[in-house]
Amino acid sequence: MTVILPLLFLLTAISGTAVVLVRDPVRQVFAIAVNGLVLAILFDALQAPDVALSELTVGAAAVPLLFLVALMAVRTQPPEEKP
Amino acid sequence: MTMLPYAVAAWLFGIGLYGIATSRNFIHLVGCLGICQSATYVLLLGLGYRWGSIAPIFYDHPPGTPAVDPVMQALVLTDIVVGATLTALLLVLTIQAYKRGGSLDPEKLRPMRAGGGSRRNQASSRADDGAGKTS
């Protein structure tokens, strides 16, 4: 049990770094979803089950969906005037 | 071990700021801002955690059992909701900036003036002219 918590902290740092270093926004959506999942597991290990459930809903499902909707809107709607 | 949550929180905040400073895409920038916010989650929950204690739910435990700090968990819950709202607002602003300016690059961002609105009115009036010609 004393090994799991430092391992999850390191995994959180690694997945957060991956979100920043993945420069393509389409691939970054997957990194954001994985980061939300890792944060939810970390919160559950830190004895915060309500926060873990909220993070699982918001961080691993809702926020990546928002990013997908934004990418779809940017891709399908051309800008109004060319600079 | 006791310094590990603070170290991870500082690392996440630093790498998020690095991503915001070097980003060339507004959508990528909003994701980096989410990493900065996850640093605050880790910091608050690391502050409230105590070794060998239970979750602050006393349904099947006698009162007085050592538990982690529930105030920090309430703060993190508020922070998650605020973060999701902030992400939605910034993504909407990103889409509007792309519609007005034609680019997602922060380096190419021009100030949003009233001129953009007038150009849009000209475009809609041209569209009206075209509709008048066809009809």
C-alpha cells in the first residue's frame, strides 16, 4: 500500500507532462482523457471517493468531449474573412 | 515521501506554464491550463491526506475514527467544477477568435475591434445583394 501512492503521484506527473508535450490538439484529447483517468485513480487512493467520481465524470468524459466539439467547430466552420 | 505531493504539484504547475508560454495553438493552450489546475487538486488533496486514515464517510465506522480532511475535498470538488466551466468558456472564446481572426495561433492574434463587426456587416450586405440579383 505504501508503494501505490508514490507510484500514482509519479504517474500523474508523467501524464500531465504528456498532455503538454503532445502538440497536436487531436492527439492531445486522448492525453487529456488519460490524465483525467489517472487523476481519478489518484484521488480514490487518497481517500477522496466523491472527488474521484466527480473527476471521472468531468475530467475523463466531459472535458475531452468539449475539446472534440471545439475541434469539430474549428474544422467545419471556415473563418469569416481571410486576413 | 511527505514532500512528494508538493513536488508533483510544483512540477505540474511549471510544466503547464511552460506549455502555455510555448503553445502555438489555442486549443492546446487550454489543455495546458487544465494541467495547471490539476496541480491545485494534487496540492490540496496532498495537504489534507493523513497516513492510515479512512475516507470521511462514517456510515460503517464509529465516530472519532481518524479520517482525512473533508474540507480539502470540498475545495477540490469546487475547483473541478470551476475548471470545467473555465475550459468551456475558453474554448468558446477560441472558436470566436478563429472565426474573427482566421487563425488559432496566438502569435497571429489581432485585437478584436469593432471593425470586425463592420466587415461582417459588409459581408452580410454582399450576401443580401447576391440574393437580390438572383431573385
